[in-house]
Amino acid sequence: MKTIMIAMLSIALAGITFGAQETSKAPAKSKAVSSAPVDCSAATDDSITAGVKEKFAKSASLKSANIEVQTKDGVVILKGMVKTSGLKGAATRMTKSFACVKKVDNQLSVEQPNKPRAKKTSSTE
């Protein structure tokens, strides 16, 4: 009787273990937030440009950047100057995340830090 009881508990424990493993193998949710589909046939280049500019204005890191935004047939062109390559990448990602943007042509330049010039030394012997 004791052996039967141990066998039943072992089977129950094994079932619970396998059941717990199955629930933990649920597919991971993607990082992208899926939202309702957007009708891009109604979007104009002007509305895309305005929306991208608004995103930049709300961004703590890009609101002070001097970025010119142009849109032609859903392709957004970014021109201007940013302080770091990280900000250049952030501008691209932010623009791509805007609905109805087909492509981003990032022509932003990264400011070169002012490096102190090394003093010229002349060797006179």
C-alpha cells in the first residue's frame, strides 16, 4: 500500500512538473508594440513630416538638435547636425517607428569634438 501511494505521488509530481514547463515555453512577446493598423493611403508627406518633428520635440535627447525633416513619397530625409552618433541612430529609430514611414534616409552629420591641438615641438640640438 505504501509503495502504491509513493508511486501515485511521484506520478502527480511529475505531471505538475511537466505542466509547469509547458506554460513557461509560451512564445515570447515581441518588443514591438502592435497597435491598430493605420491607413497609410490617407497619410500625406506633410503629415508624416509634422509627426516626426513632433516626436523629436518630445524627445529629451533630440528636442534641442537642429534636424531638418523632409518627406517624399513616404521616405523621410533627415538633415542637420547632432552631437553624437548615438543621437543619429536614435533619430533614425524614432523616425522608423512613425506610422507610414517607408524608409529613412539619415543624412545627419555628427559634430566633431574640438580636440586641443598638440603643441609643435622643434628639436634643436
